[in-house]
Amino acid sequence: MKKQRTQVIALVALIVVWALLWHFFIDVRTPPPVVNTAPAKVTQAESPLKARFRHVRYEMDSLYHYRIKPTPFDGHWNPFRIPGVEDGAPAIVPVAKPSAMDASQLGIRPPDFAETLLKSAIDSVRIGGVVTMKGTIQLTVDAQLHKQGDVFTARVPTSSTESKPIRIRIRQLSEAAVTFALDDPDAGNAELKVRLK
């Protein structure tokens, strides 16, 4: 009987403790009823693609922010600075002003003008193979046969709409290579050797 009495007292104490816990800690109140409103329009900012784009942009900015917005260089911690020399303003070297008569105005061409002209003239023509007829080696240039010493004309573009004819002489011709030379005294002297095989 004593055992049953202690069990009933323990049960009553347990119910009281449970009631107190329910009242102070566990009490879950029902939320107020939700008022039905019209569904809000989904904006582009809420879309998963926009969120992913913002995340990727944030990651890229965190990776490249030093490249996009570099910090100014502090010369005080420069390891190549000479000790004891104060950092000053950079020395300004005077630049000679160009004279009124520039080299292009005098008609003086750069030293590699003739070579450049010859290369562009050779690039503008179609060079074919070598043909030997009656013991004479001939070269096909723009579907015409030319032998050693012959002169042909190539057109070199001088602007987007104009082109200039350039005369080219076949200086030497063999089955393996051909040497072209400018045949225009105004353009200068230049030779170009082209391998055929």
C-alpha cells in the first residue's frame, strides 16, 4: 500500500510538472488566421536565374577585385628601391619637338619600305608551279608563264579603294626557288627569294 501511495504521489507530481512546463515553455499558440490576398507578381529579382547570376557576380568580384580596382603602389616597401635615396617625382626628360619638315614630308621612306612593298606585291599575286618547256624553266604567275628576266605587274592596295601597279622582275629562277626583285627605281631596291618546293 505504501508503494502504491508513492506511485500516486509521483504521478500527481509528474502531472503538475508537466502542466507547468506546458504552460510556460511548450505552449504553442495557434497563429492568427491568414488573410487571403491577391498573389504578388514574381519579379525578375526573385527568379532563380537572377539569384544565381548575383551569386556568380559576387564570386567573380571577390576573385578579381584587385585586378578590376587595383590599389595604388606604395613605393616605400619596394624591394628594388636604393636605400638612402628619397622617392621623388619622376624625372621629366625633354622631348625634342618634331621639325616642321617631317621625313614623310621630305619624301624619305623608311629603310625597309622597298622590302615591304615587294612582299605585299608578291602576296597579291598567285604563284603557281614551275614548267620546263624546250629546256627553259618557266614560272606560272597569275596563270601566265614567265621565264628568268621577265617582268610582270602586281597591284598593291594603297588605300581601301585604290591600288598601285608594281613591276616585279624574275631575277633568278630554278626548279627549287625563285628570286624576285623590284623593277621600279622610285620604289627602291629589294630582292625576295621564294622556295617553290
